[in-house]
Amino acid sequence: MKPFQFKQFSIQQSKHVFRVGTDGVLLGAASSVHEAKKILEVGTGTGLISLMLAQRSPKAQIQAIDIDENAVKLAAQNFENSPFKNRLAVSLEDYKNFNPKEKYDLIISNPPYFEENVSSKDIIARQQTELSFELLIVKSKNLLSENGLLSVIIPFEAGVLFEELCSRNQLYLQRRLLIYGIINSKPKRLLLEFGMEQKEMMNEELIIEKSPRQYSDEYLKLTEAFHQFSK
């Protein structure tokens, strides 16, 4: 499988690990990094999101974890070959058993979202077999710093459930980015950010394509520091 080339780094890919996709690029480009010094990515896959955050936040130390040994090996390779390697680390971890001594200013994840799937392809990366929404939320609440954020990208249809689970665990929605695949279509994804403090919520929208295979100006601007084709 060919590597995916970004402006400042490249991603080696594997048939055994969920490949680079738009969801990961969106989360890496649009999440609220702010002044985060310590970042945790849960379910790193190729390491794409961690690499994007390392580029966006030059002072951040980033820990990535994954339950899949193939993903950990691939992410480690991609980290080592990047200009940000000194600020990136990856380890083989089951999130439910992950017990670091430190708290994180940002916990970020592109979590599994298919409850069931008859195909065995991407079974860990895309099904809630190993990382349920509830586990992600409960565990992250305990690992966030006082002003930390949990940032996720999920299907639009899963938004109500995810927000409800966060509310039950005293994580408050601070930002909702509604993502459309193409203009005049139904919403496709939600980028949601939660913190432990109740604040006025930011509501935003993003359209990826203005016409078939033609990226919108707002998507090009969002990803211009990463994609080769961005102007």
C-alpha cells in the first residue's frame, strides 16, 4: 500500500491497519489544540492524528495508544520518520487498563462506531468490540486535567447517544462542529468537544465538497498546512 504524503510528514500504510481517511484528517486539523501541553490519542492507527497535532502544537508532548500490535508498530515507524519524533510516543495499551500517572490537556479519538459488522475487515478499528463509547467517556473523564478537553469525531447519527453518555458523566459539550460531505446533503459527521466546565457552546458547520470531487474553500483552508493539494 502506498504511503500517504502530507506537506511535513508521510504516513506509511498497511493492509492490517485502518488507512488514512477524511475523518482522521478532519479531527487532526479541526480539534481545539489551544495551549495543550500533554495530549493523549486513543486508538492511533497509523499515527495520523498525533502527527497532525504535533505539527499544530510545537510544545505538546503526545502519547498515542492502540490495542492492535500492527497499528502500534506502524505508528512507531511513522513517528520515527517524522520531524516531530522527539515529542511523540506510542504504546500497546488496552484503554480500559491504561493507568498513567499524569493527566492530559487533550484526549482525542476517532472511535469505533459500528456496533456490528459481518465483515472481518477493520473489525477492531471500526467496531465497538474493544472500545465502547461509554468506556472512552468514563476513562477519559478520569484522565483529563482540570481544563482538559475530550475531542472526538463520530457519525452524525451517534451524536445524541454520545452527548447523553457524556452528560451522565459530568462532561459538558463545549463545541459541536456539524460536518456535511457535500453541499445540500444531510450531515455526515460530528466533531464534538467536552470539558468538565459548563460553558457557552460553540456551534459550527463545515462542508467538505462544494460539488463532486471538488473540495470546498473552507475544507481547503482547514487542511492547507497538511494536504499537498491545498492552496
